[in-house]
Amino acid sequence: MFLQPGPTSEAHLLHSSATIPSRLYENYDARHHHTWGVSQSGDGLIQVLEPTAGDTAPPLQKPVDMRIERDVVEKLVNAYFSEIAPILPVITQAEFLSTPSPPPILLYSICLVAAARREVPQNVFDAIRYAVNTVIKAEDVLSTASIVNVQSLLILCMVGDCHSQFVPTALSALWIRLGTAIRMVRVRIIFLAAMLYSLTLSRRLKIWVFIEQKR
């Protein structure tokens, strides 16, 4: 894995060729993605770590946008847990840190909501929104009922702009994704009962409270 591809690397040749449409190399990016690790520093902040050369990502964690810088991700994650999570704690900092390599959809959803703040440059918000939409499509998030996908969709639904730059499209996508998250929990109750009861009581309550507020 090349964190900084040289001029003769496959990644550089693909991304620097103006005649190659970006959609043609999205699959390459999805297969040879960049993963982040997280830990907690001595001052209580979350650290986002570069993967080592020997790290291999789990097979289900496919797409991640390599163009988002590590320090940007780190600042956004810490901003989310210091400013946003206390208001609506879909996931707590302790729960997030319990997974050293968080799923891309959860990590990028957290970053995207934090990037919606006014002090974050628009190009950063746009890049993360593109990464989130790519992950949702590549990992078929809307069709896979899991607690991570439910949490990620609920987090994304905090901000309408997270779904599209066009207002009508954004509102439509927001309701589709929120409705999908609710159906994952409420309609497929037989499948999800075991999954929900395997969680701590606090995590179950946070998900249910959020859903009831959105009804």
C-alpha cells in the first residue's frame, strides 16, 4: 500500500491522467483503499493513525477515499465527540474507541457531520460527502442490516447537506436513508433482536430514542 504514490505507481498514473474519467478508477480505489486506525492519547483526544505496511483491512471494509488527509480526519472526529455527540449521542467516544479500525461508513459519517460546521472549508466537506456516498454504494449499506449501518445512517441524518449539494435531492435522500435505518430496526425485528440484545443497554436505548424522535 502506497500512502504517497510515486509518479510511476498505478494510483498516480490513474489519477493524474486527465483523459480517464474518474468513474473508471473508482473500483480501483475501492479495492486498494486506505484504512485508518484510532486510539486515545494521554490528553483524552482521539488519535487517527496511519496503517503500517503489514496492515491488511478486513474484507468487508472496501472503499475509502485516499485523498482525505489523516490530520483532517483526526480533527473532525474529535470535533464530533466534543461538540456534537453530547447533544445526540448515537455513539459515544468510548464505544467508538472500542474498535481500533472503525468501519469506513461509520468513520466517514462522523467526519461528514463534523465537517458541516462553518469553520470547515467547503472542499473538505465535499470530499468527505463524496467518500460517504461511495462507501454507501460500494458496501450496499442501505441493504445490509447491521448496527454499524444503522448508527451511520442515523448520524448522517443529523444534517441535510450530508446527502447531496442539491436541496431537493438531499431531502429525498435523507428521508430514504432515515427510513431505511428505522426499517432495519423495526421491520426486521426477528433478525435484529439477537443483534440488539447483544449490545449494551445504553447503546440500544440511544438508537431507540433517536428513532422515536424522528417519527
